[in-house]
Amino acid sequence: MSVIAHSLKIKYGLLNSPSEEKIKLWAEKSEAYISKGVTAEEAGNKAAKEVFSDYKKMFYAAQADTILVLLNQAKNK
């Protein structure tokens, strides 16, 4: 499992680690929202709701990374 997959799983309470395709789609959608003026946190959440079918199905008691860190990881994996 990649670092970004694990980070996204924790951040968005996913049951499963997302695939590389889902990570790429999440990053593209997040950046599209950001380019429209949506805050990074809100953009990441909106994109996650659209991309990950298991969004917020779990709660992990861990501090998750910021959206900008996750976007950077997704680009540089």
C-alpha cells in the first residue's frame, strides 16, 4: 500500500485503501475545485465524496494530513 493510499484511507474514513486510479481521480477533482476558488480542505472532501464509495464509513483515531500534503503525495508517488 502506498503512503498516499494509506493517508487517504485515514483522512476520509475509507474501509479500503484506494486504487491508483481512484487516487489520481481524487487529485484531479480536488485540484479542479481548488482552481474554482474552493478551499483545499473543502475541495478534498467534495472530491472524496464523489470518488470513494466508502467515504466516511470508518473513523480512525489518527491525525490525518492536510489536503495540500495529500495532493503533493499523489503527484509525487
